[in-house]
Amino acid sequence: MKQKSHLWAHLVACCLILGVVRAVTLEVREGNATCIKADLSASLSITYNTANTSTTVQVNLPDSTTVDAGSSSCGSDGQPATLVAVFGPGHTLGLSFSTNGSVYSVAMLSLQYNLSDSSLFPQANSSDVVTVMTTTVGMWAWRNTTYRCVSPASVTVGGATVTFSGVRMEAYMTQEDLSSAESICMADQAVTTATPMTTATPMTTSPALPPAPQGPPERGNYSVTTGNGTCLMAMMGLQLNVSYSSLSQNKTVQQLLNIDPNLTLSSGSCEPSISTLLLTHEGNTNLSFIFTLNTTSRKYHLSGLRLVANWPDMREPLSVSNSSLSYLPSSVGRSYSCNSEQTLSIVEGFSVNTFRLQVQPFGVTSDQFGTAEECQVDQDQMLIPIVVGAALSGLVLVVLIAYLIGRKRSNAGYQTI
């Protein structure tokens, strides 16, 4: 069933672009090692001026596209990893990547086109070489996984639109070929329900022990700061509910762990459409939160979460993640708030309980949270006293009316004859 869904996704991608866009394979190498590899199709829609009007042309990335080795780089000395594809005289498509150690993303897309190429831009009133770029791309993946997005995805850059499809791509590679583990884009999630990526070692299961009882975790104050100031703020209590293979008990056990903010270091990164919060607890537990922004609707949500743990009783280190979440939604410039306890299910055997949570990954100003958009549970709890109060008021009113009617009838029995 899953294979049929994947096949259908490929057909959709091809049909939407009329079946004329061919996939190209591009590699950036350093010595004998490959650091960036991309299998993708791309269609460019470019608007340019002629003598009397403007016109739009459709340009498909041809299968003769090559990598510009002089402009491409694996990234070093603070420089980003970059893939620059060349097609035709003076035309290039560039992808620049960034990473924070846990996640990599396309930090910038650039497009250069040569208007003097009359085969693509007939009757152009200019012979300029135009370069446009954008930092709003929305492509990200966990390190050591392949970014996969079969569905068409468009990126607006200047007066052009680049539509990608059938993308399988990886940067900062540590092996020769694309990783078999995949981070799947949200658009593909609508086509097929992907199995969340896990790299935990398979284990034999036995009845899990009940979680050790613990009180609510202490509320931590976490932030991410760049050269422009604080870009992400989060205040929350965190409790991990994890199943793992126990070395001492020789079976699968379930453990609750409260994250102690006094023993936790926070870091992360902020980009126009992706923000990351990394929490390192006691040196043996790493928790990564990925927030993505829809630049059209100006809405954001928690889209990915990864746990890497190496506890003393674990038979082997545990690494689990999910890149297709849809938790903690809010709008740019506003924060998401939930005082009530929430359970975020990540994958089977791993969930995160949050307490007194407030988070804002985009649009932070003056190191202050924006207006809070409250979770549904908090809204419902606010309605309960209102409903109860209204019911009590109604009951008092009914009793008062009944009393007055009864008193009136009683007085009527003593009227003078």
C-alpha cells in the first residue's frame, strides 16, 4: 500500500509539470568524498521585459545541467556548503546550506539568468545577467538523513518561481550515497502516511514496567540568541516518557525523566522559515525542537523533534525522531501558550509531556513574548467556571421566582372579605 502511495506521488509530480521535467543528479565532491548530492527536477518560471510589455517563460532544468565546481563548496572556515548548478550560457541555480549540528537546511536559494540568451528570452529589451535570491526556502532535514519531497514545491525568488519535484537530497554527507533514513517534507505527508524515522536498535519487547512516579518538572527558561538579539524564547517544564532496552533488566522498560533546567544547556539557530532549539541535559540527553513557518499564511508550528539519549542502563544509545509533527501552532509575532499538561506523541515508545509552556520561535521583539494564543485545553478550562457561574445564577433566579410566586399565593389567602 505504501509503495502504491509513493508511486502515485511520483505520478502527481510528473503530471503537474506535464511530464516534461527530467530529473538531474548533482554532486559536490571534495577530494574523493561526496558532501552534497541531489536528485531533483526543477521548473523555472521567469518574467522579463520586452520592448512593449512583459512576458513569462517556462524553463526546465535540462538533463545536461552540471555542477560548477569553482562556485560549489562542501563548506569550511565558516563558509556554507553550496551547490551551484549550471545550465546554458550564464544561467545558474544555487542552493546554500547551513547546519547547527542536528539539522541542516537550505539557507539560501539563488537564481542567475542571462537575458542575452535569445533562445530562452526572445525580444528581451535587456542583455543583463540578473541575479535574484531568497532565504525563504523551507527545506530542512535531520543530519545524516536524506531530505525527500516528491510533491511539487514552489519557491518565489525575485521575479521568478522555482518549482522543485521528485527531490532526494542530502548535505554534509558522511557516506558516498544518499542515506537510507529520510526526512520527509510535509507535502508528502498528505500523500502517504510515512513511518516516522527511527534509528533505535530493534529490541525484543516484554511487558513494560509502569513509569516511576515523579512530580511535575521544574519550569525552564530557554532562548536562542543571534547577532540581532533573541530570536527564539521558550519557558516550559519538560518530562520525557521513553521506552528502551534495559541492560540490567534485560527487557524493554518505560522510564519517566524530568528535564532539570539547572542541568540543561540550550542552543539553536534561527532562519527565516526554520528555527531550532537544542537542549542538552546532563550531557547524555539531547532534545531537538524544529519549528517551521508557512511564509504565506504567517503561521508556524512544531514540525520536528528528535531525542538522542545514552543513559547508563541503556543497552545501546537511543535515537528517535519525527519530522512530520503539527504541534504548538501560532502566528508570527505571537507566542503559543498552554499552562495545562500536554502530551506530545512523537513515535511509538516516546512522548514528551509539557507543563506551563510558552514558546515563540519567530518574530520575537525586545526579548519579550508576543500576545499568547492559548491551547484548546486552557480555553476549555476558562469556560468551565463561566458555565458553572451561569448555571448557578440561573438556579438562584429560578429559586427566587418560585419564592415570589409562592409568597404571592400565600398572601392571597388572607385577603379581607
